[in-house]
Amino acid sequence: MISRRHFISLSSATAGAAVLGTADAFALEPRFRLVVKKWTVKAASWSAAVPALRIGILSDIHAVEPWMSAQRIGAIVTRLNALEPDVIVLLGDYVNALRPRFYSSSVPVNEWVAALSDLRAPHGVHAVLGNHDWWSGEAPAIRIAFEKAGIHLLENSAVEVRSGHHSYWLAGLMDQLNYNSRGEQDVRDTLSKIAGSGPVIFLAHEPDIFVHVPSMVALTLAGHTHGGQVYIPFIGRPVLERQPFRGCGKYAYGHFDEGGRHMVVSSGLGLSHLPVRFLVPPEIAIVTLGSIEA
């Protein structure tokens, strides 16, 4: 039987752990932590003749003061550039998505795009839009700002990227939570823009579209979920597990291999609804994509 003294000690330790965990979730992890998460994917549809590709990924920036200021975005850009990826992709949701009482001000489009304009990669910087970019009404302004900054926006379109004597394709999907989206038809329309035989990387904001991506695609990259923002050991990601209708619970975070079809879902950088992250720190993702024959 536990003694009163031990009970008090245990209770104090539990309370202390709860306080520290709360401080980490609401203050430290969302605002100050940044990790680099690296994945290696070997895909059957990535030709052995095409060199392995290092892809730098930023997703769900959600620019807002004080959590994700233009200055912080600039520091993240510097960190990613130092990793020397071959190509950089941005996976949507650039604007603020916090509830009003949790932030001081949104960061104007021109300010966070100016920070992103310093991104550098030999094969360029390519992007798709996310649901909050549409819901905020900022999508038209983002299009214009990206074009001026040299960021190539893909919306149900594809671009061939040259890599020495070889090439690959980047295909970008329109956000699937805006009113113009058509699900599987958008996937088909996007892939129909591919005119060559090089391998394909498919960019999407929401990961649930993966069920419609054919095996011809070497790799799908997605964001949107934030990894749930909260991960509780032995319990899981409680926020996402309440949203299985969008595929979020199944494709919450990480590398998925379904019969040789590959997808990597990043937990992203910013915050949605509440300014909290716990055991899901903001991340830069680096995916090295190569052939299974290499």
C-alpha cells in the first residue's frame, strides 16, 4: 500500500509533469522548436537512370504574429537553403488559421512571400495552395505574389524539370476543400498535362486524395494535417482521429507505402485553431527520392 508521503510525492511529480507539458505544448514547441525530418523513398517508377533527388518541403506555414512572423519564416528559409535540396516544394496553407483571441495580427501576404522569395534550389521552388488560402480570400493575392517572387504555382497543372541529361515531372493539384474541386477528376486532369516519360512527383495539400493517385506517380507529397498538432503516447493523435471522413486519421503523418505507391505527409510548421503543438514540433522535411534499383 502506498504511503501518504509517497502519494504526495507522486501527486507533486504528476502535477509538475503536467505543468511542464503544458508549457511545452503552448509556449516552447509551437514558437521556438524546429526540426529537420529526413525520409528516404525508393520508388519503382523512379528510373535508375535518373539521379536520386533531394526534395525540401515546407508546409502549413500559417503566417501570424507572434507564432510565425515574417522574421521566423526568413530564418526557416535560411535553414532549408543550408540543407541544399535539389528542389523545394511548398504544400499550401500559408495564411493565418488561428482563432482571433490567440494571435496579435496576421502577416500580410507580401511580407511572408518576401521571406519565401529567398528560397534557393537548382530545380526551383514550386507550390500548391491550401484550404485556408482559399477560405481567407487571399488566393488571388498569393498567385500574384508568387509569380513576382519566382515561385511556380501549380494548380491542376504540371511542369517538366530538367536534371542533367534526364528530367522528371512535378504535378500540382488544386486544393480539394475549395468549391471548385472535383476530386478524382482533378487528379486525372492534372496528370493528363504530363507529356513526357519522366517520373512524376505529385503535390497536394490534403493527403486523402492519395487513394486516387495511380501507380505511375513515384511519390505524392502532402501536408494539411499538422500531424494532429498533438501526439499523446499510447493514445495517438486525438484531433485527427475525430476526422476520419477526410482521411486525416489514416494519413496523419509520415511515409506511406501502399502496394508500391508512396506518399510522405509533413506535419508542417504552423498552427490551426489553437496555438498548441505537443510531440509534433514544426518541421522542415527533406525527402530523398530514388530508384529501388539504386
